[in-house]
Amino acid sequence: MKTRPHILPTIIISQFACTSLWFAGNAIVDQLARKTGLGPEIIGYVLSSVQLGFIMGTLVFAFLMIADRFSPSRVFLICAILGALCNLCLLFEEISQWALLAARFGTGFFLAGIYPVGMKIAADYYERGLGRALGYLVGALVLGTAFPFLVKALSIDTNGAMVIKTTSLLAALGGCTLWLFVPNGPFRKRSKKLQLSAGPTLFKIGGFQKAAFGYFGHMWELYAFWAFTPLALQTFNAMNNKEFPVAIATFMVIAMGGVSCMLGGLLSQRFGSKKVAQSSLTVSGLFCLVSPLLFYLDPLLFMAAWCLWGMAVTADSPQFSTLVAINVPSELKGTALTLVNCIGFAISIVSIQLGSFVLKGVNPQFLFLMLALGPIIGIWQLTKKAINF
């Protein structure tokens, strides 16, 4: 069955628009710090609250099998609008620490109906070439994640309002666009009843288990790398008496990951998702191990190295999602993707908060060494047999 040509571009654009909510708070973290009185620890708090909300959302969505029991496009729309409303709460002139964290938690909760549900929608349309389709889709997510930093760099306001207004509007438009133009896919198999044992059942599938644990290793590194990249740029500036524009440089590093997701999707058509994921983990793991030395490079070489790392750290993400999706029954794809996301993002909170704790006694130059644990675990899992690709 031939898929209509507008489907994949529409999903990609909608995913980009809605996931711009993810780092909207981190892009204006300095302004939020002034409002709330929080110190440097706000970096970890703001992102971890989104991650925690996402985890709780994915738990609810997976437990109730929302994406498999109801129209994914409708779920996407509702969550996009509610996530945008939570994001708009950051515009309040006076906002307490707890209100800030609650707003970011709410945004994360409703992102659980956007990111994994978007992948579920793609899986409902593409049985063949899913690695390529998810490469584009996760690439859109990465670009959406980077987008708030670009808006901040180009904005003339000093209170971050433009970032919040732009990302909220984009999210609402993205939800409406997908709902209007992407109906339920031809390969969708609706689950007609709630299966409370679906999670434990999935982990009994060998291919799913290996793909999931590989993804967990990837997630140990990914969001901590993104969260602390602005700090790494500030540290490089301080060590070398330079003035790198942190916002635009952070956008470039994260955005390059979007490009690598798309390239990885194309390469997966020739070499397979497993090989692309394993190569990506190897390169990003090596960058973790040599990261302290990067701060002594020439500025252009430092930026080039950090951008290459930004590409490697994300290229495996859609391939792990592909491996998860093709190793489970069709009627459980949405639940499988949501469950794996839930656990993966819980792991990312641990690495982010550990990084925040380590910063109290360690020079930021050495912070990224601890992230090597993730690629090591991921590579170990991928060397095992039983993964279908």
C-alpha cells in the first residue's frame, strides 16, 4: 500500500513544532533564575522537571495503552494544546520556584502524547523503511529541541517572552496540522482492551529487551550532554578568554544532531539500524572519554568537535526506536515505544542530577567523563544476539 506523499512531511513538521516546548525553559534559564531566585542548580531543576513530567506521562499513557486504544492523531492534538498552555505559564511576571517546576512538569507530561505518539503514527504508515522515517522524525524532534535557543539568539527582548510565545504558538499549530492532515495509518491495529500485563510481556521478547537496554544507555548520555552544553561553552570561554555566543552555539550543536538523525535514517536503509546505532554509540563514547582535552583546542576546532559529538549523540536514537518497533506485535507498538521512552527519560534524570551534584566539587571540564557509561552499556547490549534488523 502506497502512503500519500504529504504524510511524512506533515508528521515531521508537526513533531518539530511541538517538541520546541522541550527546552523552552532552558533557553531562558537566566531570566527564570532572576524571577525565582534559584542559582546554578536551576539548569538541572528546569530540565529534570520536564523529564519527570514526561516520565509520569509515559507511565500513564503506557499503562492505559492510550496510543493503541485511541486515535493517535487526536491524542497528539490534545497534548499539543495542553503542553502549549503549560509553557505559557512561564510568562507570569512573578513565579515561584514550585510554580516554575510545576509548569515544566506539565509540559513534560503532555510531551508524552507528542514524541512517542508521533513515532507510533509513523510506524502505522511505514512498515518498510521505518528506520528512514523515524530518522527524519527524531531529527525533527532534535531541531525542535534546539529551536528555542535560536529564537533567543535572534530575539531583542531580555525577558524571554518571545521564546515562550513562539514555541507555544508553534506547538498549537503543529497539533492542529497533524490532526487535520494525518488520519489513522493503514497498518494501525487498535487494541480493543486494556492489557495491564503488556509491559512485563514486552520485556520477555529478546529483540525488544536488547533494543530497549541499548536505548537506555543512549539516554544516559543524550539529555545530560544537551543540558550541560551551554555550561561547557561558558567554561571554554572562561578558560580561553573567548566570547563564544552561547545561545547560537548551543543551537548549532543540538541542531547538528537533527541532521545526523536524518543521515542515520538513510544509512540504515543500506547497513541496518543496529550497525548505525552501534557506530554512533562508539563515536559519542570516545568523545566522552576525551572531553577534558577538547577544552584546550583552538576555538574553531573545539566547536567542530562539539558539533560532531552533537551529531553522534543523537544519530542512534531513531534506530533504537526502529529496533523496538519491529520487535513487538503491531497492536503493542505504541505501548512499547511509550514504555521505553518512559524508562529512558527516567535514566536521563539520574544522569542530569548526578551531573548537577558533581559540579559542586568538580571542574566542568571533567563533567562529561561520567557520560561514557551510557555508550559502554549500549554497545554491550548491541553486541548480543536476538535483535531483528
